[in-house]
Amino acid sequence: AQNTYAMLTTFQECDMHNLMEMRSKYKDEFIKVHGVKLGFMSAFVKASAAALRAQPIVNAVMDEKEIVYRDFVDISVAVATPKGLVVPVLRDCDNMSFADVEKTIVDLGTRARDGAITLDEMAGGTFTISNGGVYGSMMGTPIINPPQSSILGMHGITKRPVVIDNEVVIRPIMYL
């Protein structure tokens, strides 16, 4: 991708305070009801899916010399395995609930680490989310997975001073 795509990397600060508060408030009930932990990925997958629906050009893929618009949102999620990184696809994730996203990520991740994931389960994504933050990465440039047109890189959450209502406060910040 680095030799064949025009790529631009930008970084945005994301104040994780509200998402962390929501997760903390509902995590026990979520596990009890759905049998899986409430992670950050479901919020980022659902937000990305909504953005991809709102901006169809970003959900499009390049096919040789033409742009192919997709009428579905299939988001690839990077998963670490003992043999390296694999990128299984969450199919029609715009129609999934937070619980569906979390359960599917756990299932795909487990099967990927066990070497039981298929090539079909890693093909056809229209967008990728890569979470280098799980390795402590504060910032980095994820590489686009052709023929996709974009990727979201999530990074580590660190406490930073920010100004809110003319006051300096400490907030959990993630670079995206």
C-alpha cells in the first residue's frame, strides 16, 4: 500500500472520559446479560460504521481503476496471534449491537489465535480498525489494507492536561 496508494496520516485527540464512564457504569450488567466484556472496540466499530454509512466514499474500495461503492459495512479488526497479525472481518457490523460486536471479536480473535480462522473470514473488509494501544503504542501510522481506502488506528490512553470550560483538567486521551 505504501508504494501504490496516496496515503495521508492525521492524528486527532479523543477524550475517552465519557466512554470510560459509560463502560465503568455498565460493565458488570453487560457481562451478566451478554456473557462478554464491554470493551472500547464496540463503540469504535459502531461509530466507524455510522461514519462509513454517512460518507460512502470512505466505505468504497478501489478495483483496478475504478471506485466500487459498497452497500454494506464490513470492518476488518486487527488481531494479534502467535504467528503475527491477522485481520478478520466483522460482517454487516452496522446492523450489530455492541454485544454482537464484542462477541464476534472474541470469537474471531480466539479462532485466529488457535489457527482456526479461514481465509474467507479475513477477506472483503471495506475499512480496518487497528488497536496498537493494546501494545502501549501512543501514536503510529497503520498501513492501509488494499483495496480498502482507509484505516483507523487506535492508540494508548494516557492522562493529559486539557482545557475544558477555561479550566485545566486531567483527562484520558487517545490519539486516533
